[in-house]
Amino acid sequence: MDPETGTTISRSTGGILVTGSRIKITPEVLGAIATGLGVPLRLVQAAAAEQYVGLVLGDPAAPPSASAGGRHLEEK
């Protein structure tokens, strides 16, 4: 459950994600997934960005770099 909004995902949606199929995502759904997995939201956001639009982040676990405007980007 996303602690800020109370959004949850169903077991069937979790199963769909495990198979690699796509679901409709929202910030609230990403928050629910991060909470359910016990990982930082930033990691789930990075994984979603890579899967949906091909964006590859340098190290999503690293804190944002002030010199890069908070973005860690590299070409795939």
C-alpha cells in the first residue's frame, strides 16, 4: 500500500508484474509496489522508466547528484 495515498495493488496485478507483463502505472501504484517490495520508491520509478520508455538510469540507488540537476542518465 502506498503510505501517502492508501493505494494498493491486487494479488493478480502483482502476478501480472512477475510475468513481465505491463500494467497501467500511476505514481500511487509505483508507491504501492515500492512499499510492498520494501525498496525505495526511486528504484521502482527507475525500473518503470526503463521498462516503459527505455530510459536507463546510471545508479538509481545513489542519491541525486547536485551537479546533474538531480538526474543520473546514460544512453542505453
